[in-house]
Amino acid sequence: MSETRGKSLVEPLLSPLSADEKRAMQAAAELSLEFRASLEMMPARPDLRPDDLLPRFATPLPETGESAEAVIRRLAADAVPGLHAHAAPRFFGYVCGGSMPVGTAADFLVSAWGQNSASAKESPSVAVIEQTLCRWCLELLNLPPDCGVGVVTGGTVANAQAIIAARDALLARQGWDVGEQGLFQAPDIPVLVGSDAHSAPIAGLRYAGFGQQRAQRVETDAEGRICLDALDRAVKTCVSPPLVILQAGQINTGAFDPFAQAISMVHAAGGWVHVDGAFGLWLHAVPELRHRLAGVDAADSWAVDLHKWLNAPYDAGLCIVRDRADLVRAMTARGAYLPELEETWEPSDSTLELSRRARGVPSYAIIRHLGADGVREMVARHCALAEYLARQLDGIAGLNVVNTVVSNQVAIACDGDDETTRVLRHVQANGKVYPSHGVWRGQQIIRVSIINFATDRADIDLLVQELVDALNAR
């Protein structure tokens, strides 16, 4: 027995992977490369729907196991026909980034390293990498360099965290400690949000205990930008300093709220301005486009995705708060067993999570690969492609661009909702390109989001041809 026990302790140190496990990891790399190489040829939409996939996955609980390699090969074979080509340059739906290869490769390392990234003491390399990523992103986005930043899953959590930080800070100014006293009988915080806000900050209001119906909706203009006169009237009705949510990149039109005037107005009332900038905040990184977001850097907090315009693998985003102390007070769950570190800040102090993967590493690799110039070029190129698409559609009867193109979003409507729906379904079913559905100002639209790192003019030309062919199909 002692000999057997000795082997079990020694062998893993000498050979931590069995031959089968090595083959499984090699197969995963091989199959990943095959998938990415096939993106140009595969349909932009899945061949199979959930009901078709049930027999492949929804099997009885297996009583015995399979080899690791067999599991990986079967998983890929069964799953690929049910995958959207989100990483393809012809995928224009839902403002999805393309999981840039260098970031994907770094993500392989993240999974292999298996780091719990909560603590700088327990995973020092990850902590320093993510701290550097946060510093780089603040510099890229032209935001104050001493902001607090949490590396989170994406825009939804980034918005929620910032709203929680705003809630706690605004109540603290009224002498109320949420951490100690909770929310019952807390002073009132008015909440103002544009009537065309995205669902992510609205969900954040719910998570923070405000309730989404309680927020006062403020009138917006034809592009979805908050109206300053309406905001001024709403702010003047507030009996205490408000939380105001503005938007950098309306999901249908790509439009930006008038930040300079709106933020000044809210700050004069002692309020907090949060900016949902999931994709649109990236324009602030580009000198020639920055004026479209003039004044956005004066806000109190921002949410931005890394898996959108930076094209990082899912999931990655940043919650940014001007005063780091406000973010840490709202987020930290430091236990007595966790060490205090004087020389650095703890990743877990800036996020809702304690245990989590090293999700900032792929974004670090992408910025290291592209450099600041490469990131700026990518954002500017996508905005230029959106303008190019609008020009190509101009004059084609029956395909109408219904927004002013100011970023990467192009909203298209045909002559009537039924026709718009028919054209979109035809294009999606054909599978060469994939725009998505939307509703804007009460009408159905075809929404095109240009954000994949590899998208070029040839992809836009193909999209135009597919739209024209669908329009002419009867």
C-alpha cells in the first residue's frame, strides 16, 4: 500500500498530464484553429437550432466516462453546427467583437494557468497584468489616470457596479452608510435616464435596488440623444442630488448624448453622472473622433466593454469610477483571512467577484499586439466603413438609412415593416452575412454593427449585395 501511495504522490509531479490529457489539449488547439480558419466559408448563422441540438447534448447522465480526447473531439463535432459565426468579419449583429486571435491565444494560457485572480498575493502576475491593462485603457480612452477600475464580465456588470458605487456615494453625502444601514428608510436618490437607454444600465438600476420603473425617463431627440431642456427640467424637480445615466453610443443609431452641457448641469445640482459607453466610449480614444463625445471625461463613472471594440474574447469589460475610493467602498468584500497589501491594489476590491478567472490577460495581449495606434486605427476604420455603407445604400430605392451615422451603427429600413422583416429574414437565411433585427422609433429596422477587427470594404460590399438581392427576391 505504501508503494502505491508513493507513486500517486510522485508521478503527478513528474508528469502532471496523462497521454490522453495531452492529446485532448492538442485536439482542442487543433480544432480551434480549424474553426477559425473556416469562418470565411461557414454560414454566418447556425445550421442547427436548439431543438435540433437536443439529441446531441441532452442525453441521460453518463454512468461511465470517456477519454478526454474523445470528449473534446465529440464536443466540437456536435457543437459547431449550432454556433453563430460571431468571430467572422461578415457578422454584423448585436455589436459583437471578433475575439482577436492573439487574445484568443492568451485566453488559452489563462485557462491553462488556472489562476484565481482575486488576490495580488496569490496571483501576482495576473494582478500586475490587469493593473497595467487598466492604466493603458484609461490612457487610451482619455479618462483621468487615477480612476478606480474593475475588470468585469462586460457592460451589464460594469453598469451595475458603477450604479452601486454611485448609490453608496450619493447616500454617503446625505449621511447614510449603506454598508452599515442598508437601504430600508434610506434617503431618496432621484434617478434620471434617457428614454432610449440600453437595457444594461436599466438592469443595473434593478440590481442596485432602485427598481427600473422608478427611474424618470427623460425625452430624447430623433437620434436617441437626451434633450438638454428636458434634462434641465427634470433636474430642477429633484429634491436631492440625482443619479443621471447618459449614453455613449445608442444601440440603434450610435449617437452620443451632449455630455459637456448635461454633465455640467447635473454636477451643478450635486449629482452623479454615469456613462454607459459599452462600445461608443472607444471613439474617445481616436483624436479625430473625440469631439463627438466632447465632455464625456467629466463624468463620475463609465462602463465599457473590452469584448466589443477591443475584440477581446468573451467575457471582458471595465467598470471605471473617477474616485477609486467610491468604487472600493462599494465593492470590497475583504475577509480577515485575506492579506493586506501596501504595495499594490487588490483586483477583488474593484469587482463584485472574489474568485474569478484572469479575464484581463487577453485584453492586455491585444493592446500589446496592436499598440495604441492599432486600436485607434481599428475604431476609426470601422466608423469609416459605417459611413461607406451608408453611402453605398444611398439612392437604392427601398433601402433607407434612418440614422445619422456617427459611429459604427447603421440602421436600415425598407418600405414598410413587413418588407423590412422579409428582407432581413432572407439575408439571414442566406447566411453569407448576418445583420440583426431592431426597432427604432416604432419601426422595424435592419441593424448593422461594424466592429469585427477583420471587417473590410469587401465585406461591406457583400452585405450591400445581399440586401439588394433580398430586396429584389419575391
